[in-house]
Amino acid sequence: MEFSELKDLAQTLGVTEYNGSRKEELISEIIEAKSEADIQFYGGGVLEILDDRDQHYGFLRSSRSNYLQSSEDIYVSSSQIRRFDLQTGHVVEGVIRPPKKTENKAERYFAMLQIDKVNGEAPEAVKQKILFKNLTPIHPYEKLKLEHSQSEYGTRMVDLIAPIGKGQRSLIVAPPYSGKTTLLKNIAAGIEANHPEVILIFLLIDERPEEVTDVARSVKGEVISSTFDEHPERHIQVAEMAIEKAKRWAEYGKDVVVLLDSMTRLARAHNVMTPHSGKTLSGGLDAMAFLKPRQFCGAARKFEEGGSLTVIASVLVDTESRQDEHIYEEFKGTANMEIHMERALLDLRIYPPINVGKSKTRREELLLAPDVLNKVWVLRKFTSQMDSAESLEMLIEQFSKTDTNAEFLERMVDNATYSNVSARTNARPKR
């Protein structure tokens, strides 16, 4: 509610004394006035368990504060956590009570009285779920269709040359100003249009505030952010809460997609906050700084028991920083799908500046139908004889003449394109 609306509501409840300079204090006054009328309150959030010696109590963090500490947090006792085997990342809902006036003002929190739901189901169902680390990972075999608009060439290109499956571990390798955030937004739009069953989380780490606003307005899924003017510790906390929430949903058999912009900045934050191990790599990177980011990236997998967790993260290259290059080299071997965006194509003002030859997916035969796979291989043979700019311009020209990828592939076979491919392939000199 707007502040003026809150003020009118407070007056109807008889609240006359409040500090009008802060919205949070006015909300707390309204809640206290309602609590005196014996009204039952319901609340929820994402659980974060804190270790305080032998006690493992927790708080339900609000998405409005990007899962960081705020006045909206709800206290969950250690007995409730032990009773239902709750873990960090569970979405908990139930009956709560407002803060008591007798409590210390610095420690006044809402408190959970009765847990009604955990991740949308009865709390007793938590004990029947298999833990994330005990689930069986397999190769992705269910393709995420990203094509959603005739004029959006980036997602159409990714669908053909580097398909993304449920459970994929993907990297978008991009130089600065190449439009990687725009490509991530278009991927999110494609998932929202074609896969409403997928739980979408867009995670922005160390990002510009105006970029956060733009993404929040264009993406329907959950947007979690930590801007560049915040402490690196907050970057790490936000990222950990997001991936833990995704893991808990995967345990419930859900398909979750996490879009991260960017893995490079997350690794930088861990490098700042990780205690010095005595082993320093090139670029000033600590050897132990990659542990948590690798766990974040490695969480992506498809499960034999059902459910999946997909991570699509961007990494920066060509920044003239040895640290950034080392971060990319560290993650290059862990991903099973890569999209390469090239600075030379960016300089030619060709968008999206995707290098068709370098972009690829491991085990793409599990994601594409056999007839589509054969046509894609023929297309790759054709584009391999061109440089990156020519192949990209050819694809964009063909996309502009067709409405869908299926029509493009049919046209490629029916028209002279296929003949040209075959002729050029057969005419290639033998070595």
C-alpha cells in the first residue's frame, strides 16, 4: 500500500500517534491495533536457519527485502524446526502473532505459532522427501522451448544451436555491453510463455539498480537482487538463499530454473569474503574462493526421481582482467552447455552477437528429435565454412523470412539452402 493509504487505514483503526517519516513503523502500529481486536494473522516466507551454539532457530525472510534481515521477518523456534525436519530454503506458511510490546524493541519480531504448509503441502510431508544430495542425477532429456516470438532471434538461435534442457548447467560467455542481461530476460520470457509449470528465479548479483528495476518489470518470475553498492557479504547471502530455495523445490519434484547475472561477480564477492587460505592464484584469487560458486553451479541437475534444477549463469570475458579470465576458465569445465557472445560481432552491431560455431550443448541428441538433429548438423556444416559474422547474418536473414524454427528447418530442406550445404560439403578438398 502507498503511505497515504496506510495513513488513512491507521486513522480508521484509531491510530493517531506514529512516526510518519517511516513506513515500517506505521505498518507495525496498524498491526498492533489489529492484534488488540483478536484478529488471527497469517504469514510466511523462506526459512533461514541460524546456528547459535546448540540452538538452531530460524527466521522466515521476505522476498520484498531480497531474503535479507528486515522488520517483516518471522521467528521460527528450534522445536518447530526439529519437529518437521525443516531446512534452509523451505517456504513456510502458518499462523503468526505480532511482536509484543514488552519485548526489546531491537528484538521485536513476528513469531510462528502454527505451521500450516511447507512448500505448499502439509508440513508432515517434509520427512517423506528425499534430500537433495541423495537424489540421482542424470543427463537432461526434456528440452526447454525458448522460442516465443518471430522477431526474437536470440532465443530461436539458442533453441537450435545450443538447446537447454531441464537440469542443464549453462554458461553465457559474454564481453561487457554485449547484451547478456537482455538475452537472459528473453530466455526468461520464453520459459514463462512455454513452460508455466517451471518455477523461475532471476538472481541479479552486484548489478546496477536501474537494471534491477528493468528486470523486475519485464520478468514475471521472482526477481532477487543485490546491487553493486551493497556489501559483498549481502551478495553471498542473497545467492545462498536463492539456491537453497531452488533445491527445496527440486526435492518436491518441481522444475526450477535459476538465471544468474553474473557468476563472475559472485565469485569476486566470495574472493573478498573467504578467509585467506595461503594459496593465491593468478589475478589475486584465493584457491578456496571457488568452493561456494562451484557448489552453486554444480547444483544444476536433472533427477531420476523427478524434478530438476537448471542454472543459466553469465560469465564475463574480455575485460582485460586476469581475475575474470581465471574465473571463466575455472567454470568452463563444469558446464554442459555454453553460449558464446563475441566482441567482434558486437563491434559490427549485429545482435544478438552469438558465435554459432563455439556455442554448443553436450548430449544434444537427448534434447532434439532425430529429424531436427540431422537438420541442425547440416546447418552446422554449412555455417562452419563461414566466419562468425557471415554465419550469424545468414541465420538472422533466414529467421526474418520465417515465423518459427520449424518453418525455418523445413525451408532449409525444401529450398536451395540444403543443396548449397550438400554441394559445399562434397566440394570440400580432402586432406
